[in-house]
Amino acid sequence: MIKNSLHLFTDRVLESKRIGEDDVLLLQRSLLEDGLASREEADVLIALDRAVESAHPAWSAYLVGAVVEFVVWTSRPTGVVDADAARWLVASLGCGLGPTETAVRIAFEVIREADRTDEALVAFVLHAAAERRRREEANEAQDRRAA
């Protein structure tokens, strides 16, 4: 369950389709000053990342740091991303549509920070990297044909 204040924040951001620097500061200093407390709160922020049309550069850095802190150091067992946590994180980050750039960064940083990570999260990052390379190669081929 998420706090009412986070619900109100989410509604406002979804209406405006943007996250400004003041929004990031509000999350850091007031709404989530002690960090993420649940998977639901993490899910809400990850979904916001996908839903907004524009975001201040501080947003991505905040979201990556907040989710990494929650997954690796707040959740138990500390420093370990077990199979259950990996499945949840992959589902949340992928959202059935494929990950955003920020979602891939989150997964990568969780793997980098954790002492031990379930293979599902590692596979997610490897698949996202391969998919990105495939898209880049397709775009380059299309550019060559157009030239």
C-alpha cells in the first residue's frame, strides 16, 4: 500500500506528463525521504518513468538510486537479489512492453551493487542490451538505404 501523498503526487504527474526538478526534490525531501518502503512504491515510480513525456535529468538518477537502494539494501536478504525479487523487478521494469533506458540502468546498477543476483535479472539485462544493439543496427541499415 502506498501513502496518500504519493498517490496525489502520482495523479498530478500523470496529468501533466512531466517530472520537474521540484518534483524530484519533493520525493527526496518529503514524500519518500526515508527511501522506498515497498515494492508497490517502487512499481509506482517505475510506471511513472514510462508514462511521462518529459523529465528533468535528476529524475533518472533519483529513480535508479532509490530502486537500487530498496532492492539491494532495504529488502531482505540484504545484498542479495533472490529469485522472487528478480522476477518482480524484471516484471516491473519490463512492463510487458520492454524496458525504458532508465529501467535497463536500474537493472544494471542492481546487478553491479548486489553481492549476489538471480540469473533472471542478469538475463533481462543481457536481453535488453542485445535488443538495443539490434535496433541500432536496423536504424543504421535504414539510414544507409535512405542515403
